[in-house]
Amino acid sequence: MVLLGVNDVARAARFYEALGWRRSPTSSDGFVKFNMGGYAICLINRGDLARDALEPAAENRGFSGVALIHVARKPEDVPRILAKAAEAGGVIVKHATRTHWGIAGYFKDPDGHLFEVDYEDVWVLDNDNHLVVDRIN
């Protein structure tokens, strides 16, 4: 599981739902889960997470060294997904750009979490859009 501390759980959930993610029916108002096929991304209040981890709630400043990656099925999906993120309230950090490995761009969600949207022809996705980690094209 990936646990994201967010400022407003309901707002963050709406953002991810606008990207097409489906909220788990086992979610609650204070703890929202999205089934990502073999793992879950979960949302919890940032202050609650900080208290639970015995850390002071810090403002999200600077580069944390962590990014989540959304693997796109087709090259043309990268700018489309970035646009959906922006329409839902995210901030485009880097527009879709051709790289030596494929096409990638970055956005931050409304709480400042960094996401890369990445297409590489080596990634294998199954029929349910789950990444097949142990195989490459």
C-alpha cells in the first residue's frame, strides 16, 4: 500500500476519481482506498498521519525524493492523463516530453504529491491495466 497524507481527504478523493480511479467500497470519510491491482493507494489526513508517525506535520516544501508513476498504455495517453490531472485541480510540473526511453510528464496533485505519467514500450500491462512487473517487451 501507498499512504498519502493529504490536507483534505474528500477533495483529494474527488481529484483521483476525476482521473478515473475507483474508490474502494470499504473506504471511509477519513480513509479512502483506491485498488490499483495488487496494491492500494490510500488517502488519510496529513495531520493524522503525522501524529500517528510521531512526526510534526510539516509543510510540503522542497523535493521529497519520491514520485509515484502512472504507467500509460499508449504514447498519446500521456498528454491526455496530464490534461485530466490539470482539469481536476492538479498542477502540471512538466508537460509530455519525448525522452530517450519514451514519453513522460509530471504533475502534482492538490496536496503536492509528485506523479510521473510515463509511457515506455518495454512496460507490459495486462487486460486490467495492471503492470506485469516481472516481464518487459
